[in-house]
Amino acid sequence: MKKSRPPYKTLSYTASEYELNSQNSDSNSTIDQGRRNILKSVSLSSMTTLLGMAIPFGYLMPKGLMPIALAEQNKQFTIPGKSGLTILNDRPINAETPAHLLDDDITPAKHLFVRNNGIPPKLSDIDTSTWQLTIDGEACERPQSFSIAQLKQQFKSYTYQLVIECGGNGRSEFSPPAKGNQWTVGAIGCPRWTGVRLADVLKHCGVKEDAIYIGYYGADKHLSGEKNKVVISRGVPIGKALEKETLIAWEMNGEAIPLQNGYPLRLVCGGWPASTSGKWLNKIVVRNTIHDGPKMGGYSYRVPCKPVAPGTKVAEQDMCIIESMPVKSLVTFPKSGITHNLNKPLDIRGKAWAGDLSVAKVFTSIDFGVTWQLAKLKAPANRLAWQSWQAEVTFQQAGYYEVWARAVDSNGKSQPMILPGWNPRGYLNNACHRIAVAVS
Ligand SMILES: Nc1nc2c(c(=O)[nH]1)N[C@H]1C(S)=C(S)[C@@H](COP(=O)(O)O)O[C@H]1N2
Ligand SMILES: [Mo]
């Protein structure tokens, strides 16, 4: 079964429990920061002080354990508008969706993962009537700014269902391990996005002959607190930017985009690492060079240009930018760990997607990949949307089974059964998803 490295905490845990139990050294919380810092370096006498009473067996208390009475005083750590997500980090907020909560054809807002590199703007600081999107850059002919109302007025709106998946989804399986959020399988979702085409806006502003890339900027703040330090500014080649599905979106599933997912405006580049889909969008630059904003270079969202052995130190100049995401699938029903009756067939459901391509076939296996059965696969709602699939399996005898799913893209490339190409930061793990089923 899948191993998860740091102990994942769910929303029902308090922030302080999360911190104290976490092995993720770079996680520290905005919530109860003061208390948590005290508790990290706590002595028995200061715990006694905090509790306001003696701890008779205090000398027996394991080091680093927080008295539960203190934990209970903390408010629960929840992300407004989200439900059932697994918190990986609470500063910045990073939370993934358990596979069985991705069963909807269109991912509901409450189940869409959150991947923040910095601190989002506060809801109370966002005024949609004054929000500006600036288009400029050396390869833009007529730099200018638009209000959201102007975008809506001047350009036609489109709605597409688009996959966003973090490039680091699946990172937890890397060995040697890769630093960063230890995503298992749930840094993925496929909501319906409404907005204007980036192509229409860029053409209106004039794209110079020498334009090769675009880059985005957003209104989030750097963790360091430094005022003008950009958190992340990534982009895509001009060809991807001008695709008809690449949107400047203000709506998700017919409602305002949730704050954590980029309210009031975000870029959506479906099928590419979601790090190219800039949230809290306030500027797009048209570049005559490969965009060089923070997290475009070095080891961020880049993989070795040529395959390397696990653990290899790769020189920066041998790293290449990730473009389209690889083919992948999930079993979204049933939930892993169920017990199933031997006498009945089991219905299996899931999703499959393939970056810029479509999914041609999905197979399931109940014998650890020795034999595979073709699943029923639906067409996507539109290009760059995921595809639903279903299968029925019958078990011959009682016992422990795993259901594996494997998708094949429209170019004939399959998901690998186990971790593909190790890379320093743990990107692009598209290994088959497995669920456990006990048959009795
Ligand atoms: N402004 C801004 N945009 C951003 C990010 C960010 O931290 N700041 N994170 C990126 C990354 S790495 C991912 S995976 C997606 C996550 O989108 P979501 O939080 O809506 O799921 O947003 C991308 N856009
Ligand atoms: Mo990401």
C-alpha cells in the first residue's frame, strides 16, 4: 500500500497538533504562531505555567508531546470553503484531495486542492471593481490595463472544463525523497472555468513578432514578509498562451473563484503544471525571451533533460522546463480500504487525463498488473478536460485485492506501474493509482 512520508493531518486536527506531529521542518503556522513556538521548545515548567496547574506525572511525558488540554484550546485549522482536504502545510496553505472525493465529473469548489507558495491577499483587501489586470512586457505592442468589468465587456466569455494538476503531485513516492509538499495523489482537479481567452486579450494589446513566452504576476505576498518580493511568476510559451482554452478566468463552476484558488482572477493553462495557472492575477507580460520570473529557473518545475539515476546531482543547466503533464488516472470509487461481498461484482469508477492530449484507453487490473481489462471511457467535455471511466470487476475468492488503473494517451503512451524518472524535486510521478479491496 501507498506509504505517506510525513504523517498527514486532516482538517479536524488543530493547527498545533499538526505542527507538533509534523516532520515537515519547513512548516510553521500563522495560526497561534506564538503559542506554537513556545510549545516547540517547551520545558515542563513552562507547560505547567501554560496549563495553570501542576503536572504530577510530567516527568513521564514524552518529549515534544503537547498536553492535550492545550491542543483543545486551539481553534481548528480549517480552510474556509473547503471540506475533506488533507492539510500538508498550513503556512503557506497546501492541501490535497483524497482520491474518493474526486469522484464528481466536475470538481466542486470545496474539493479542489490548494497549492500556495506565499500568502494570498485578504478577502477584505480585494475590491473586484478596482482590480486591474495589466498586460505589458517587451513583446507587447500596446501595454494597457483592464478592470474585470472591461474584460467582461470587451471580450467574449468562454467556459471550459480544465484540468489543473500540480507538477509535484505524487511527490511522496520519490526515493530518495524530494523536498517540498509530500503530495500523494490529490493535487489535481477539473472544475469548469469561465473567463476570456488570453489570446483575445493579447491580440487586442498586440503581440510582437518576437514574442515567445508569457509570464504572470499575482497579488500574493512572499512568506518572508518582504514587500515587493514576488512569490512566483511563471508562464508558458506563446503557442500555449494563444490556445483557445487558455483562459483569464473569474468564475469557477458558475461562481466566483474561491479565495484560495485565485479570487478574483486567475490564469488557467489546462493540462500543464498548475504552477503555470497564476492565481490572484494582476499582470501578464509578453516576453521576447523565456520568462525568467521566480520559479522558472533552477530546480523549480524543471526536470533533468535526460533521465538520471535516482539521487543524481544534476547541474542547473541540464534541467528542462516541464510542459504538458503526462497521462494519469485515479480510482475515485470505491474508497480504498473497503470490504466487498464476494458474491457481487464491484463497480469501479475513476478519472483519466493526459495533459495536452486526450486519453485513448483505461485498463484495470486486480492481479497486480498481470492481466488488464479495458474500462468504459467517456469523451472529455472539451479538450483538456479529464475523462470519466468505469469498470466492473468480479472476484473469484475472498482475500486482499488491489484494484489498479492504468491510462494510455492518444499517442499510445501508458502510465508506468511504478515511479517513473526520478528527478531532484519530485515532479511528474504518473504511476498507476492503486486501491485496496478486502473481499469476504
Ligand atoms: N499567484 C500564485 N499563483 C499560483 C501559485 C501561487 O503560489 N501564487 N501556485 C501555483 C501552483 S504551484 C499550483 S499547483 C496552482 C494551484 O492552484 P490551486 O491552489 O487553485 O489548486 O496554482 C499556481 N498558481
Ligand atoms: Mo504546483
